[in-house]
Amino acid sequence: MSEATLSFSDPDQIPILLGTHDCHIRLIQDALGVDVVHRGDELRIIGDDAQIQKSLRIFSELRAIVESTKQLKSEQVQTALSNGNSSGKQSKQAPVATPSSIDLFEKTKKVHPRTPGQSDYIKNIAEHDLVFCTGPAGCGKTFLAVAMAINALRTEQVRKIVLVRPAVEAGEKLGFLPGDMLAKVNPFLRPLLDALGSLLDYDQVTRYMENDIVEVVPLAFMRGRTLDNTFIIMDEAQNSTVTQMKMFLTRMGMGSKIVVTGDISQIDLPPDVSCGMTDAINRLRNIKGVGVTQLKNEDIVRHRLVGEIVKAYQNEDTLVH
């Protein structure tokens, strides 16, 4: 590892460059993979040689903006990171996403929807505060929602991401799993962590979770909370009851966005228990600010056989009795 120092003749410029709650520095650290330490009237940058050289160029450009305007906006930091070149002028605010891409501001990494249905889905998320998405396995329901959450976090539209899942067994019983309750529910939360880990590297995920910027929790742990300025994703929502869904949706605070995903063909609730997801869609779909997306078999983007498997199980005539 190497280290470089960036000095400032005017120490008042440093808080502007750091951003509120160090938000600008976090963007730079996450995008470039460096560590930035503030000491007195200088910043120490720690990383490999290539990372440091790029960081120094970006910091120099951002410092020039601060010197000329006495301010620095997050979109200017994002522009410098995305393009590797800042004009020093105030740029237009970056959109949440477009139907053609989701910018993660992660070494210019972007997520691109692969079907028209997926494009409509991310457009729905961008335009609504509450979105329900149903669809078969492998159509990108959770993956795209997590990508949109990361984009909203890094464009400072939200301050926190909360990923939620009901702990409902699909055949096996919780009591037969080893460990305490947290250990028992961990397998149910693992798919959400996998989605997060496929978009960000391990160190970034760890940093976010240690700083409580990203939280992964069972649905039951949401009771009594109010979440402001938070992007909340509920996965496998077809396994929530009507009461649980009402409890979850009413956790929404000011400046928050909720995406609810599920596959209503794979409900693991007891036969006499109503599905909270279908109930909520029927109740809320005509309310302004609520969006509903239904992804289909043609939106499946996993292995080719996944689509064929889904079709086979949907066709009752193919079952052997």
C-alpha cells in the first residue's frame, strides 16, 4: 500500500470537500477503493499507486471547485468520479436511473435492464414512493431493486438501505436449524446479502453494515420502527400475512421509498392464511404514488433452463399423477 498527502492552505475548505457527515469522502472511498484520513489541514490518501494517482486528480479538481465557488455538491463529486474529469462548474443533478441503466457510481459500473419489463420496473421505482413487483424466479425483482437502492444512497436521496424478508419456511422447520434465533433466520436473509454482494465488493458491504448504512433484518424485527430517508426493500413478500404487510408498509417515514417484491406462485403460508402481498396490491394499486409491476417468464434472465422449469411447473397438464 502507498500513501499520499493533500494539503490545504485554507483549512475551511476541508469540511466543504468532506461534505455533510463526510458524504463526499464516502463516495470517493467507495468508488476508488482508497482510504481517506483527515488530519489537521491535510488529507492522507491510502491505496495502491493507481488508486492514489486517480484520487489526487479528482481531489485536485474538486478542490478547484471549492476554491472558486465556496461549495461542493454531491452531483459534482459523482460527475468527477463517473467521467474522470470535472469542468469545475455546477452540473445537473444525476437522476435516480433511466429505463436503460442504473449508475452505481462504482468505478463507472452500471446495471442495465435486459428486458422491456425490467426497464418498466426501474422506471416505476424512479417515479413512485411505493412499488410492488411480482414475477417468477430469476426475473431480477430483488437484484434491480437493490441496485436502485444503492443508486439512491450514493446520490444522497436516502441515508440508509433496509433489506427485509419474512422468515417463513419452505418445507423445513426453523426449530431444526442450529443456533439462536439470529442464527436461525440468517439463511432467510442470505439471498438479500447475495444480491448486495453481487453489486458491491465485500469491503464496501462490510463498511456499510458496520456503520448501519445498510441493514438486513427479518420482517418481525420491523415492528415499532419509523424509517425516514430510507430505501426499504421487502423480498419474498408473498410469504407475509395481511397483518404483517400492513405493519411493514406503515414503517415508511418522510423521504423514504419502499419496494415490495415477491412471486405469488410460490406462497409458503398455511392454506387458511391470506397473502399480504396480493391483498396490498388489490387495496393500494389505484392510490397516487403507488406503482405495480408484473414481470413475466420472458423477463427471466438466469440460466435458460430456469424459464423452462417455470413454464413446466405452471403447466398443470405436464404433471405426472
